[in-house]
Amino acid sequence: MSSQESERPSSGGGAIQPPVIGGGQAQSTTEDGLVPRGAPTSPTPPQPPVETMERGSSRSKWLSLAIEIGVLFLIALVIAIFLQAFAIKAFEIPTPSMEPTLMEGDKVLVERVTYHFGPPSRGDIIVFRFNPSDPANLTQGTNFLSRGLDLLAETMNITHRDSSPFIKRVIGLPGETVEMKDGYVYINGELLQENYKLLRDNYSGKWVVPEGSVFVMGDNRPNSNDGRRWGFVPFGAIMGRGVAIWWPPSRWSGLH
């Protein structure tokens, strides 16, 4: 065997591979197992650790949840403000002036819709701003929009901050003559049949109710600061009509 033949590679040894260059990255080969000269390498981009990805995903979920809760809270707040301004509002009875119908500490629901469409009726239990003779305690505005804005501002404690809500029963209507004789009420000379529980006194007096106003008294006549002492309630000072006692549960009932 010649020296040239001894240097020839054996048939079972496989093709000779050139050294791999380019940072140890694997290179593609041809069908003959050779890397084409000048072929570009394709390094694999580094992948972020799995723990980092999970932490970022968790942080994103918590942020999304916080934003969602904040939006829902704002929506609920806006709805609550509109409901209190235009539909229904809760008040607590601070004095015994409406006993035995309303006890001190009772919480009542006052609806604010009815009087946008008509005046109060005799016997209604109304909440109004005191002192009702003060023009600052009237709902401000010359149209529905401006009055609505005033009611919204009041609900947010921006306007009418110096007034106090009073609750009394409507006795006299616009244009009527109200007279009391020894604790009994007469409307235009006729005895008023008061079909509700009340505590009488022996008060006597006479009043003519002006247009656009009502005359009110408490059901606890001996212990009530009402129209007999300070006059009449203009429609513009009325905040709403009492419809129910909602607290305490033992006193749940409608008001009439």
C-alpha cells in the first residue's frame, strides 16, 4: 500500500467537519454535511426567566383589578348622588316633635319626585329647609336644569349648608284660613278631621296661608316648633315627602 493510499480516509469514518465558529452556535449543513462558506449564523435570542414573566403578569392583573374597582366605585358614587338629589334620601328624626308618628332617632325615607309634578296635599309629612322664610333656603334656579344643579350641589354639601332639615305635617293649603281653638284645627271654618295619632294642646290662633306655601305643624303639638310660631313653608323650601320608616327594623312602616 502506498503512502498516499494510507492517508485516504476510511469509508466508515464519516465526513470531516470544519471547526465551528461564531461563539459555539450550531450552523446549518448541506446534504453533504458541509457548512456553506460564508453562511450567516442565527443565534437564538435570550429568553426571560419564567419567574420574571409570571411576576409581570401578576402585577398587570392586580393593576387591572384596581382600575376596575375604582371605576365601579365612581359609578356607584355618581348613581348614589343622583338618587339622593332627585329620587329618595334618608333622614334621621332629631327631636320628638312628630311623636307618636315618628320617634326621636327614627330614620325615614323621603321621596323627592312627587313635588316636581304637583303641590303637597293635606296630611303629607314633608321635609323642608329651615328657616323657610329665608330666601337662601329656597331651591335656586329659574328652570329645571338650574334647579337640578342646585339640588345636586346640596346633596354634595356645597349649597344650603346653613339650613337645617325640619319634618312636619301639612295642615293648611294655599289660600285657606287655618284656625285653632283649644287645640282643635278648623279649615275655612270647618273642623278638620285628623285621622292620625297626635298629641293635642290648648293652642288658639288664626292664619291665612299665602299662595305657593303650606301651613305645617308637628303631631306632638305641645312640643313642636312649627308654623304657629314662625309662619309658612314656601314650595321652594320643601325637600321631599316622607314615605316610610326604614330604621329600626321594629318600626318598619309606611307614613300617612
